[in-house]
Amino acid sequence: MITLIKRPAPSARWAWATPLLAVLATMIAGGLLFAALGTDPFEAIRAIFWDPILGPNASYFRGQLLVKAAPLILIASGLAVGFRAGIWNIGAEGQYIVGALSGAWLALHLYPAETVWLFPAMVVMGALGGLVWGLIPALLKVAFGVNEILVSLMLVYVAENLLAYMAFGPLKNPDGFGMPGSRNLQQYPSAHNPELLAGTGAHWGVVAALIAVIFTYILMHRHIAGFRIRVAGEAPRAARFAGVEPKRLVIFCLGLSGAFAGMAGLFEVAGPSGQVTDSFNAGYGFTAIIVAFLGRLHPVGVLLAGLLMALTYIGGDVAQLMLQLPPAAIQVFQGMLLFFLLGFDVLTNYRIRFGRRA
């Protein structure tokens, strides 16, 4: 008989071991999935994890790694702060969209302005857009006790419809021959998020992601606010006695994560994506939830987990191209990572005992 025995305290060793076990289990289960689809599992795993880093075209893929990882790390850094406090923002995808729309609207409204201040102003607008969208569930929770999980998630669908409306309506390119989508911001020098070092893929979004990691590390581990956030998540009643105000914490955490997600959207629409379209959102807001938990809600862990998830994105594209794997198989492979992480995470708080029933 298998019995789960509650540990006296969560195991720090297992807390950091479970992400590695989850990755290993994902490789094994993913290999079985690829084999069932008639593909050599070893070739598939190599295409996903090896070829983008050390394969024949690794120099190109390594540059793309930063492009894919930057929005994941930036969004997950904000989410991790709220998750540590027990505040669950599941709507970062909506905040990502609204941030992109806010910054793009400013650039397109001022088109064809030529000023060095336009792009910084777009970044601020993107952060404000995500901040406002994140404060909606925060204020509803503070004022009426509404569940922030449901509100933030439902607002994603509102944001997606707003995106479609803007792409087909107010932001549609007047010179686009009736095709949906805005002007290409990559051809708008003052509003473009350029590659900072040729061939590296590094743009201002990568810089912002690194700053976010440093900022959240200082906040969570070198500032009294971080101590309050951790206490609120681990012992809510004790936090109240320590002077933590839950309402302020909700507003701060949802606002911060919304602002980070909004900036990620702005850097994407002004850079790699280039324009507002009805299919602009790529699921970064939802994938960042996996990144936050895979990184154990720690800034450095989020950085490493973001790079790993970006690797599965790029490697998945390589596997689809080289091995003709269906896109759904790659998405299932990525989803396995979260399920195995949640499964192995039980070992952090419980130990397994094998034996017969007494």
C-alpha cells in the first residue's frame, strides 16, 4: 500500500528537485507520445532540446531563444510576486494584449512622428495599459470580495475581442487595402523595438526582463515588502498581526504583474510581431504561469525556467519542420511539463511510505 505522510515542514531539497524531475518525466512521456505518432523519440527530443543550442543552425536559434524567453520571463516575474502572496492573477494574457494595444495606439495616433521620446512613451503606455487591466480584478476583490481568478481570466476574453475590434477597426492600416491589422511598426523608426546587438535577438524587451528579475529579487529578498508578501502567502493570519494590509497587497501584486505583462506586450508588438492583428496574442500570458511555478516563484528560477520554455517553443518549431510533427503534439508536450510539475510537487510537502495496511 502507498501512503502519503505529511512532512513537518516543506522540504527545500525536494522543492528544487521537483522541476528537474518534471523535465525528465516530460522527456520520457513526450518520447512515448512521439513514438506513438510514428516518430523516433530520440530524434524528437534532440530536435527540441539539442538542435536549437548546439545543432547546425544553432547561431540563429540562440538569437531566437532570447526573443521567445523575454516576454515569458518579464510576465512570470510579476506573476511570481503575486503567487507568493497567495494572489492569483490568471489573466496576464489579457494584460499583455491591452498593454500592446495601449502602446501601439500611441505610436499609430502620432504617426509619422519622428522623436526619440516616442518609444519610451510607448513603454510607459504599455505598462499603464496592463496596470489598469490588472487593477480591475484587484479593485473588485478589495471592494466586493470577488474572486480574482475568475475575473482576471474572464478579462482575457474581453481583451481578445478588444484586440479583434482594434485590428479590424480603429487601428487598421489605412494603406492596407482593406486587410485587417495595423501599420507595421518595424517600418516606423521612432516606434520600433530594434535588435540591440546584431544576430543576438536581444532587444529592449530582453533588457526589461533582466531588470525585472533583478528588481523582483531585491523586492522579495532584500526589502521589507518582500517579507510581508512571503508571510501573507505562507501564514495569512500571522501577516495580519504583523501589520500587513491585505487590500493594499492585492492592489500592489495585481498592479505589478499587470504592468509587467503590459510592457511585455508592448515590446512584442513593437518588435518581433511588428503590428496589431487579431491573432497577435501567442499565449505568453498563460505559458508564463508554467514558467513561474517551474522556477519555484524565485527570480533566478524564473529566469532559467523562461529560457527552458523558450527552448521548447523553438525546438518545437524545429521538430515540426524537420520531423513533420503536428503542432498539437508539441503543445501537449509543453502542457505535460506543468502536470508533471504539479504531480511531483506533492513530494515537497509529503513523503511516500510503502507497506501493507495494518
